[in-house]
Amino acid sequence: MSIWLTMSNYHKCKVFLRVDEMARMLKNRFILLAGLLVFCFVQYGIAAEGSSQRLVSPKLLEHANLKILWESNLPIKKTESLVALRMLGNHIYVKSTHNYIVFLNRENGKMVFGGANLPEGLPITGMQLYGDELNSTFGTKLVEIDPNSGTLLNIFDVGFASSCPAARNSSYFYLGGSDNRLHALRAEDKVQIFEVAAKNDSIITSIIAHDISVIFGTDAGNVICIAPDKPIKLWQFDAAGGIAGPIIRDGTSLFFASKDTNVYRVDMVGLPLRRQLIWKYQTAGVLEKEPRVTQQVVYQNVPAKGVTAIDKQSGQFMWSVPGGVDLLAEANGRAYVITKNRQLVIMDNLNTKKLYSVNFAEVTRHTANTTDSKIYIADERGRIACLQPVK
């Protein structure tokens, strides 16, 4: 059968063919778009699944008799990373490279507050908790923050940069200045009451404040105790090298590391206060960090060597973990030490031997806990976990 088309019919047919062709093209594009969407959803699902992976496998933790109490995944941007993890009272303090600060309840991991509280790029000298008040210094500013809400209570320009974290008692703030002076500021109005310095004019590296005395260490190895309300020296102890990190006070005992390779225990005795050297333990390296002090043991990181455990009463060697970086926690006579190659090593303090180890390959951040048995670990992406030994 022949089909004859007039010019009019020909154009109509051509239009119909074009419409049909466009429909097929749209259909193909729809199929392609649908395929891309499915692909994206699948990829997103994989990414989401990957981002929810646990920091440490529960199966690995079972081997070490540990359990996960809680886990948290902070909203860290791709352009930043988690740089600080620290325990402060009942909180876990977290800071990113952009100075994004988060406080978590350390019992359940829930966020207490979070936000960019400090200008990006400014060095934060340290954060210290005094009662219900969080104190910090950055640049020439002394900052007071409510740790339960993140509310900025006060910011005060002291006029000088700080050389170490500020300390506080019921009446004064004590700041180590870039001028090598200890400045005592009245807490209520920040008026300076007095200032003191080591006789050798050395840099102040650590301050401990109490209502009966104030103690500060210097990079020349001085540990100096003064009256809290006037520039009167009560006693002084001199090590052969600079004081490394903060001085740790435990009751009437002071524990500190010196760059002369020794760990010291100095007790404060009598009234008026005097000092008494109880022991010093010589390590195999120049020390850079403060010791971790628990009820019966002093743990010291020795650069390029590891973590050494020292008997708190006698000052005698107990054990060493080669490559050890820090103590994470202590429980039931066992010490949990993280190593440079990202292993958790569990040591038996009673029998002074290694029990077992766990792979902590994803863990890049940690905080030491000498208060209880909880272990706090994290990675740069903002994954945080709280572990606890199973009794």
C-alpha cells in the first residue's frame, strides 16, 4: 500500500517525529539522571556508613576487658581537625584547629556547649577550672567562661602575654607574664596587688594557687613557694634543669619533672611551710612533660624511651613501656598506656609485667585521667570514645 503525503501532512508528520524524538531523549535523560541519583545515594550511604565506623572495635576491647561507655562524632569541618582533648572536672574539653571549642559531659558524652569562643589563630595558653568558672588566657586577655553554658563571663586585658596557664584561689588570679614576673590580680576587679620574680629572672613555666600558699616553677629549675597575698618567699627548691610542664600537687606533696633528667617528689612540711626532698628518680632522657600521679604510682614519659612507672612512696623503678607516650587511666592495679605506634598496653602494677595490648590504629588524640578508670580517646576527624575496664 502506498502512502501519499501532501506538503501539509508531511510537515505534520515531521512535527510528530520530532516530538517523539524529544520524548525518547527526555526518557533517556531521565534514566541517566535516575541512575546518577541512585549512584549518589549509594555512594552517600557508603560514606555515611564509613563515617559511623567506631574508633575502636568492641571485639578488640573485649580482649582487654574494656567496654565502650559512649561515643560521639563532632561536626568537624573538612578544613579543620581536632587538636586538643582534655579532661576538666566533669567535662571533656575539645578544641579544633579553627578554635572551635566543645565541652562534653564526660559521663555520657552529651554536648554541654560548643562554639567559636576564641579568635582563630591566637595561641591559647591553657584552660583551668576553678569551682564553676573556667579561666583561660590568649594573647594579653584573661577570659572567664561558665563551663556549664559556654557564657562569656568576663574578658580583661592584662597588658602582657602569659608564659603559662593562669591559676586562681579564692582571692586572686596569678599570671606568669612575658616579663618573667608573677602578677597577682585581685579576683573581683583584676587590680594588680603585687608581682614577684625569681632571683635569676627566669621564665615562669607553671603556677599552683591555694589559699595558704602559691607555688611556681621556672625554666631555670626553681620551685618557689610564696605567701598568697604578699611578695614573701616561704621556701625555694632548685633543680639542675628547667621545670618541664606543670608541677603536680597531691596533698602536701609536689611532683615535677626537670630537664636535668630527674623526677622529683618534694613535700611541704610544718608551719611556717618548709620543703623536704623525699626522693628523686633519674631517667634516661631530658624530660619535657609533667608526671602523671595516681594513688600509688608516678608515671613519667621519657622522650625516645617510653613511659616509666615509679613507686610513689619509695621512688623506686617499677616497669617501663618502650615507645609509651602517656598514661590514659589506671584501674584495679592496672595501668593503661598508649604508645607511639598506636597500641594500648595494659600493665600489671602489682606484678610489674605486661598483660596484653590492643590495636588503637585510629586513635590520634587522647587525654590522661588520674581521677578514675575512664579512658578518653579521639581522632582528628572528631570521633570521641569513652572506655572503661570491665570488673
